Amino acid sequence: MTAGARVSRGALPTPLREYLHRLDVAARHLSFTARQDLRSHVWTEVARTAGPAPTEDRLVRALDRLGPPEALVPTPVGGTSPVPRDPVVVHLLGCSLLTAG
């Protein structure tokens, strides 16, 4: 990053940090390895497109070129993201199965 972007050494520029956060949220149903592969893809494309010392404007253009992070995440086999189960329901179901079974 150039001095104009005002990012401290080692800190991620805000547009990249926000993009990666959205990617992580959208990819939460994927395995750790698949999520890391997606992040690696984003880093590689941004580095290739924006260059070694990008301005914030070039970084934003590189991220725009990738498209929305949610579009990079493959859809789960069932077609939609699995809804997490309420632990109370699972516990009660398990207890009733143990009692009845």
C-alpha cells in the first residue's frame, strides 16, 4: 500500500478486510481447506490485478473485478445453506429417544 492509503504496517486495508469478512461469512458452511482455498484465490487475484503496492483505488477495482464475495462461494449440495439446529431441540429429541428407546 502507498502512504496515501493510510494503513499501518501489517494491517489489512479496509476494503480488503471487509471483502474477506463477507467471504468468510458466506463460506462458513465449507470445510477449513475450502475456505482457505477461496481466500488464497482472492489474495492471488488481488495481487495480480492491483500490483505489489496498490493504492486504495486500485485495490477496490481489483475487488470489484472479482465480484461479490458471496458469488465466489459454491452452493452446498442441498442447494441452500444448512440451518444450524437449535441445541435445545437436539437435546430434547435425544432425551426422548433414550427414554422411549
